[in-house]
Amino acid sequence: MASAQVTGVTSRTYRLPIAPAVGPRGRRGPTVTSQYLIATTVDSSDGGSGQGFSWAVRAGAAGGPGHGRRGLPPGRRGRPGGAGGGLGPAVVAPARGGRGVTTLAMAAIDIGLWDLRARAAGLGLADLLGKAA
């Protein structure tokens, strides 16, 4: 993927219902009835694509994909991933002023960029990153 460019980022949010947690003595935990999966595809000019995901428990997660794309610095589209393959610490660490759902959405994009790099190298993501035995 050395000369390939990022041509698109597509994200979808899925609401996954969950049963409330029951603690000791039958006490119920916080009333969280669902969590959200943020699934992202990053496409490149050479026809490759990478998949990334993240999740959130808060209701604002439905807006996560838009927050993640807005959190990217201007001109990010068309540029390859950071030196390591992802967004790079200069982008992810401050998350462009965002916290919570913005950071989670950007994590899905970052994982998608790493997956794109791994696929371009003919490797699984765990192999690219160095899986433990």
C-alpha cells in the first residue's frame, strides 16, 4: 500500500440489545439496555479495503461515525495511513478535541487502516502486529 491512497471511509452503527446486569443479592446494575457496534470500512485507490470496529455503551454512539470523520484533520482523505499503518499518535491522541464517542469512532477508522495495511502485505492483522503464541 506504499503508493495507494485512502479513497473512502464508510461507517455504520448497530444497536445491540443486552439484558441488564444482575449483581449480588439480585440487585440490578445501571440501566444499560444496549451497546453500539461501530463498523468501519476504509477503501484505497488500489481496490483494497480494511475493516475496523469499536463499540460504545452510551446513547450518543449512534452519531459516532460522523464524529470520527469530523475528527480527522483536514486533507486526511487521499493520504496513506501513518508510518505504522494507522492514523498515527498525532491524530489519535488528541482525537481533535473529542472524547468518548469521537475517540471510539476514530479507533474504528484506525483499526481499518491497520487492516488495510495488513491485507496489502498479504498478512492477517495479528501477524502484522506480532501476535503472541
